[in-house]
Amino acid sequence: MNNINECPTWMQHLENDDLSFIKRFILASGSLKEVAREYGVSYPTVRLRLDRLIQKIQAEEELDDDRYINTIKSLAINEKIDLNIAKILIEKYRQQVKALKGGG
């Protein structure tokens, strides 16, 4: 990530609720008990949400290591294909991979 305005790929695919949770977690200094209190839920509920968020991020990281995606990114960086086309190809590929894994 070279630009302060760029957002990591794993973060781009999170829902707003997930990003809000991350913000609250950070502001609570990583205290799940504090986050549970703020949300008005039990500690196990917050722990489960964090575990699911970790799984989402790990899944995105796995996709980032994907050869196809890296090839498309390389082609875009080297101006062999248009950046917008690269983004479309990567997003369509991600959708297919998620569908094959049963994620939608």
C-alpha cells in the first residue's frame, strides 16, 4: 500500500458493520469485554463476531495470494490492461470463487 488513501483489499470487501466493529474494538483497546458492554451483548457474542471477522479477513488474504489475481494486477501495473478492466476481472473472479466455496 503506497498511498495513504488506498485501502487494503481485505478491508475493501468488509461491510460497514464490520468496519464499525473494528473501530470500536480498536477504541476499546482490544477489550472484548468493553466492546460487549458497548453493544449491550454478551462476551461470547462479541467473541463469535470477532472470529467470523477473522475468517472473512483470512479468506480475503487467501484470494490476494491467488496467482490469477496477481497476474491481473501485474498486467494492470505494467499497463498491459486497463486498471478498471482489471478491477472488474478480479471482482468477477472473487465472486466465482466465493460461489464455489459456498459463500454466495
